[in-house]
Amino acid sequence: MPTFTHGDISIEVDEDGFMEEPDQWNEEIAKALATTEGVDEMTEEHWKLVNYLRDYYLKFGIAPMIRKLCKETGFPLKKVYELFPSGPAKGACKVAGLAKPTGCV
Amino acid sequence: MRTQPINEQERERAFSSVKKPEVTERQQLDVRYHVEDHEVTGRPRAFLEAFAAILRHTNYRMALEHFVRVSAKCARCAVQCPVYQATNDVKDIPCYRSELLLSVYRRHFTMSGSLIGRLTGTGHLTDETVQQMAESFWNCTACRRCTIECPVGIDHALITHLGRFILSEIGIAPRALVVSTREQLEGKTGNTSAVPVPALSDTLEFLEEDMEEEKGVPIKFPLDVEGAEYLFTPAVSDFLMEAETLMGIAAVFAATGGSWTISTNYFDAINYGLFYNDRILERVIRKLYSETERLKTRAILIGECGHASRTAKYYVPVHCGGDQAKPVYNIMEYTYRMYKEGKLKLQPGTITEKVTYHDPCNIARQGWIVDQPRELIRAFCSDVVEMQPLGQDNICCGGGGGTVSIDEIRPYRTTVGGKAKADQIRATGAKYLIAPCANCKKQLRELVEDQEIDCEVVGLHDLIYKAIMFEGQPAEMQTAQEKG
């Protein structure tokens, strides 16, 4: 199992860098994971997206539909890609500590 | 079909390793997709045992007997293969790939082959060949263009399919597919994307609110309606990714008064078994069919998804009652029939930007669904341009055969597998690329992004949603034009 280390943080991740144990997530881990997605600084907008994903995940056990994500955060999809260049499923979800999406996603 | 071979830089990008050296070392397997750990000692023997077991319990021997006799290795398939056209590597010629497995069959499972092999002491399956197959069979997108071209009728895609099946029996299959089907067949959620039921309900309620707001009429996703005419199952990923496709489908049912339902017990038509393992394929088919029996629907209706439609249509009769099995349709067949019967009204000229239509291999290659969507598109799009070749001869999106779900090979898919497609799309100059398949949509979005083509990939029902007209719809909401 690969380990991701950044500063004081050391967590188990899969080959694609997604957290193996999403329950261990916290804001410091989010900041560290963001660096792997080309996001060196988490702005207010980054947090808005990540916190929404995190809350939805805790409530429903999965990421929200992309249309819902855009509508609830007020960010068009293009903006989501600007914030997280690998996109909502691969980028934002990784930083929010969700497991890697499976199936045709 | 002709596309330029990739250059050195592209080759490096497409074929770079995604694995850490220690994983490659441990698994003794240098392939570009992730594989779960498996027994690496004695792989050739395990491969032959699995092959023998499959031959004993299936009809593959009949096909292989024919193929080894007629195979002339004429390489006519080479001109039809988008992968070979891009790599220019002899190993990617379909009949070269097929020969990897046919030679194993000839040597170990035919009388003359094993006799000659034993007399000369040659031709034993080696671990190196097993590894070659593990790489080669997953370089193919299973688009089946080669099969149409072969003058002696060799089904190269079937051989690749069988090769992947045997490999998966010894633990070599892309992990992305394996974990998805494991969740689908044995997991808590019972679907490939692990969508829990509360999330499904929340998503559908959200879409219903949006539709009523946008169209001014109530449009519902009926859940668990016993005795409905159609059990509707899309690729489950649509519930995460393809809001507009689902809205378009719900709108078509609302406008035509159709009887349909989504089951909260099972709502995933994806069947990755088609891509790597017949036993998985059968279990997924049975799971789908038991749901239509539980809800007593007349038929199964598959959403915008090529492989899911193909597996259900062709394997439901195989595993669930032959001629007596309930019929399977693709959603485009329903929408088309409603349009022809005059129950579905589409506003002409709703879409004025240039559109083009991509044929998903799994519904077009056999000529099943080619003309229906085109007639629908022409009903409400004023500027339609076609890619060449098309229909039964179409070119694959580049992510077929399960490869689209393997994220780690995206550079391969968008540089090699999808190169010919990218040329086609670019040549049309279309603003909208209509691809009625969850698999193709994901691949084509990544393809246009990586190849820097300015075009939006949408489903057919995404656009139908814009063009659909309802009786009793508030006037100001009729033919709601594109909002971009």
C-alpha cells in the first residue's frame, strides 16, 4: 500500500493517490492532497467545493451528481476544472478525501 | 480509413509506465493497467488449465477449430484497426494479436499441434507469452472493425475476448473493472459506481425539481412501480455524470405517457463481464433479469450505453429463457418509435449549431441502431454533419472494450486508441458531438480535452430535452432555446 507523505502528514493512499481511509480526513490532509493536484494554495473557493463534497459524502456515502455540485456551489463545471484541473471526480473528490470513484466515472 | 502514426513524443506519452517498479517486480508483469496481486509462479500452467476448463464448459472450441484452420494472417485487418493505424506496430495488427492465443490453442489443444510440439519439443506456452497476451489483449478497444474486414471470417474481437477471459481466471485483469464488478455483484450497494439508494433518491428528486422549473410541467422518475411496461436501467454512472441525458429520457416518457420504472433494488446496466469474463457477464445478466421479474415489467429498457445494451439484448436470451425471455430495448428505440407514432413532438430548428453523431460500436457494428438517432437528430437540429466512415463501419471512440474505465491508461486512449476518432471529429468542425453511450461520452470528453478540439460531447437525450414539446406546457417555456 503506498504511503503519501507531505510535511508532518503521512497517510495510506491507493495507486492514484486517493485516501484509503476517508474517515481520517481533516483540513491539513486536504491541503496536502491538494498539492498533488497542482493546487498549492486552497482558496475560499476551493474550500467551498471541498466542504460541499465532504458534507454530501458524509450524508450519502458518495459524491453528488455533477449537476448538483455545480448548482449547489454556484460554480459552473468550467470553474470546477479551473479550481481542480483533473476535474470534480478525480481532483476535487481526492482532496475531499473520498475514495476513488469506480465504474464508468 | 487512414490516420497518421503517432510521433515519438506521443509514443512516449501513450506508453509510459504507470506503475512503481516494485509493483511490476512483485507481480512480474509489465502492463500499463493496475492488476491486483495474484499468484505469479506457474502462470503458464495455470493459464492452460483455465483455457482447458473454458473449452470444456463453453462453445469456444468450435470457433477456435475453425479459426486455426482458416487463419491466413493476411493482415487485411490492419487497414481497419485504429490502434494499428496509430502505432504502426506490427504487434497491433489484429491477426497478429489473435495468433498469440491461436498458437497456444494449436500447440496445446489440437491433436496435430500437440503431436508436432511433443516430437520437436517446441512451442510450450511460456510466462513471456502470458505476459505478452496480458499487454496485447488490453491494447485493443474491441471495436470489431477487423471482424467485418476479415475475408475468412475470423472474429478477432472474440479471440481477444477469450484471451482476456482466460487471463482473468488466473488473476490478470484490470483492477478498475474487477473492483467495479465486485461491488456490483457482492458489495453493499450492488452497483459498479457504489451509489447508495438514498443518494439515488436524492439525485432523482433534485432532477425532478430542475425539470419542473425548466419545463413547467411535472416530470417524474417513477421508482419501483410493479407491472410497469419498462424496467429502465442506465449505466449507473449516469446518476453521477449525465444529468441531462436522464432528464431527456424522463421528459420523453412524460411527453409520451410511457409506463416505466427505475428499481431501487438494482439500477445499473453496466456489464463489465463483456470485457473480461464470461462468468461475470452471466451473473450480471441474471441479476438484471431477476429485477425485471421481481417488478413484473414487460421489457427491459437500457439507457444511453452501448455495451450495456448489447450485453442485455444478446445475452438475456442466452441465459434467461431463450425465445421466451422478455425483450430488451435501447432507449433510442423507444424514443424513435414514439417520434414515428407522432406521440413525441420535437421543435424543428431547436439546435442551430453544427452537430455530428458518433456511433457507439456496441450498438452500430451489427447494424442495430444506426438510422434511428439520425432521423431524430434531423428533426430538431438544422446543421448536421456526418463523420466518415459511419454506422456499421464507424470508428471507435478509442475507449471501447472496457478500457475507458481504466484511468491510468488515459494517455494511451487519447493518443492511440482515439487518434483516428479525433481526426474525424476535428474534420467536422461540430459544436456538439452526440454520443449516446456512457462509455463513449467519458472517452470522447477526455479525447477532445487532450487533443484540444473545441467541441462539447453530449448524449442524444440531452439535446432532445431542449427540443421536446409538451401538451399543456406554459407558452413561454415551449422550445426553451439553448442556454449554452
